[in-house]
Amino acid sequence: MSKIMIIDDDRDIIDGISMILEANDYTVVSKMDTDNIIEAIQSENPDAILLDIVFPEDAQAGFKVARKMAADESVNHIPVLILSAVNQLSNLGFSFTENDISRDFMPVNGFIEKPVKPDELLEKIKSLY
């Protein structure tokens, strides 16, 4: 089936999502930081990406990765689903939904909230194709 790349700094999240995806015949690769992210994506050539927003080095790293990808012709065709607990765990005074998806602010294909519900995850991934 398809190859999914998970970009998240939490090994437990990666392992949990990997189990769900692999049980449904997806190949999974992961990256726990955003260093050299375009090169890593080019190297793995995934069919879709699950991308966390908040990383220890930068609370907006996921948004920056999405924007870098959108601007890079070698990877901008790869669908991206934002995967984040920012709505559950933050005190930002606002939350993110799919209504926030935009070419400038959040150039992604969808949004999945942590903790991930397996059926919702699989449905969102299937909707990308």
C-alpha cells in the first residue's frame, strides 16, 4: 500500500500510530526532528506525511515545515496531515481546525487531533487519495 512518514518528537506517538498504520498495510517511516527535513522527505519519498506542530526546539516547527514543503516543488505534491495536541494541551486561547487550512498560514490537507482515534486517522489518510 502507501508509505506514510510521521514527523513527531514523541516516540510513543510514533510507535502508537505506526502500529495502527502497519496493521492496515501501510509502510511507516519516521523522523523525530525537523533538521534537514526537505532532504529527509525527498529521501523517503512518502505518499503522505503526518506532521506534529510543536517540537522542543520550536513551538511552530510543524507550521514552518508545512510552509517549506509548500514552497518546494520536489515535495509540495505530498499530502500533509497536521497531527497535534495543541488544542488539548495548550493555553493559547484559540484552537486549530480544518477551517484554518490556508496556503499561507497552514498549507496542509487536514488536521488530526491527539490522542489519535484509529478510525479517524485511517479515514483521513484514505481521503488523501
